[in-house]
Amino acid sequence: MSRILTLDGPAGCGKSTVSRLIARSLGGRMFSSGRIYRTLTWLGLEKDIDFTDAEVVARLALDHSLSIVAPGSDFKVLVDGNDPGDVLDSTRVTGSIHYISGNAALRQSVLPLQRSIPQDLPVVAEGRDMGTVVFPDAPVKVFLTASSHQRAVRRHAELRQRLSEDLPFEEVLQQVEQRDARDRERDVSQMRPAEGACIVDSTEMSIEEVVATVLERIPADWIPETDSSTE
């Protein structure tokens, strides 16, 4: 049986943080499908493509070399051998990512790449369709959510503290709600809980509480044994 835990949910619900902490607990790796779409969005912006042309968007994943590497506890997405870095989380990229993530042909073309990630260690795969499309047979599936207001609070703080972007809170909240609508209503890979997924609402929960709740769903043999011997 594969050791894949899928963790889907909307933007700002804490997926990345929770996935990283769980992967660390399992001695595994965290994979974020959003890094693929953000990388391609960044590439499209750098190339100044016409994002409204679906065929041009779809060719981004075919005309450039995409690879997934695992240098540490997280997988990284490289395009033409380069890692764009923190710029992928900027509002510039976020504002255009729906052209990439909503393109059915592009999503289909990167599906084999997503499924090819090394599974020699447990994998915590987070995104919008990890449990419904990419890894539908994953033995553990979680759908993490939170109120749009709370998610906007978290995103607003991230923009200020990590990316040095000072946007009005109301604008961040509007961005969160617009992205939710696009993720739910797009024609392909709509955001929804996978069949059999455990739904966790993190609005009033700490990160530690969310992690503990998810760990309760994980088979005992996935968790590394600790050395309890004393000197």
C-alpha cells in the first residue's frame, strides 16, 4: 500500500504548514501541487504571454522542461533547471494563477509529472485535487478548510511578513473569495472533498491541534519508531 496522505482545501487554510509538519513527523516529504501552477504562472508572466489564449497557456508545460526534485523534506519544482523561489507566492503570481490552474489541457499534461514523485518515503500531497484526481487511491485523505475571513487574516499577515507586500485587508479578503469561487466553479478539477476524506475546519484551531487531528488518521506503521532507550 502506498504511503500517500492527500490534503486538499482552499487558499489560506494552512495546508502548506500542516503538510510540512506532518511530513516531518512521518520522516517523509511534502509535495505542493500549487508550486507547479505557480511556477508556470511565473514563467508566463516573465515571457509576457497572452493568458487569455488557452492554447498558448497549455503549451507552457510542453515548451519548457519541468522537473520535481527532492533535495530535503520538501519537493521543489524546477523550470528549465531553475527554482524561482519566494516570488511564486507574490500577489503578481496569485492574480494570474487561475489562467494556469483552470486550463484543462495543461492540468492533464502535468498529471504524469505529479504522479511520478518519489514515494520511497511517506508523501503528504497538498493542493486542490490531490485526493480527487491526482492520487484518488491514496489511503488517507483530508480536506482542510477555514472561514474566508480567517484565511484572509492569515494571507494578509504572510504578505506583510514574508513578502513585504502591504495590501489593504479588504482587498486580500476579496482575492480569497474570488479564488474560492474560481476553484469551485472551474470546468476541470473543481475543489471539493474527496470521497471518504476527513473534513477538518481549522477556523478556531491552532496549527498544533490541526496536525494532531490529522495524525490520528494515519496508520500506525507509517509513524517512525522513536528510540526510547536511555543511557
